[in-house]
Amino acid sequence: QVQLVESGGGLVQPGGSLRLSCAASLNIFSFYTMGWYRQAPGQQRELVAEITGRGSASYANPVTGRFTISRDNAKNTVYLQMNTLKPEDTAVYYCNAKIPLLGNDFWGQGTQVTVSS
């Protein structure tokens, strides 16, 4: 059974930092494109950042320059380093693993990030 377990969320003041982790129980983890999505109350889930198995990363415009996605294929883990956090970054953050050609698409349970003074 595939499991994606996020951790690292919490309450942080504006301008602060958090590091999210997602541990995946996946075979051939390195084949998966890993992503972080977020969903704020009343909003649609949106892509924050994505990284391919080879390490090519892409970011949504609102987080470019502030967030960094990375992965450790030996540990089956993907990370999201979030710096200079803003109140508008407040959301539930979800980890995603996919191989589109195979139709594989898995989600974690989410972790809450709250940016507030």
C-alpha cells in the first residue's frame, strides 16, 4: 500500500521559515515526479513546486525565489524549504507522487502551515 507521509508543518510568523518533508513508501521512487500542492480555505488546490526524478524543479510564480523543492532518492523523501513566509502562504500542504504515463498518482494526508503574527 502506497503511503505519503508529510511532516514539518506548523505556525510561523511572517518572514519565518519552515521545512516540509514527505516520506514515500514507493517502489522505484526515483521514477516519480514529486510535487507539493497547497489548498487554502475556500480555494482550489494549487501546485506549489514539482521536481522530476532527475531533479529538474519548477515553481509556481508566488513562491519562486522563496521556496526550494529537493529530493533524496536514497531516502524516498522529498522536501520543501519555505523561506520568507507570508500570511498568504497559509494552507494545507499536500505531497503528490505521479508517473503520468502509468497513471500512477498518489497523495499524502496534508500538513497545515499557518503564517501569522
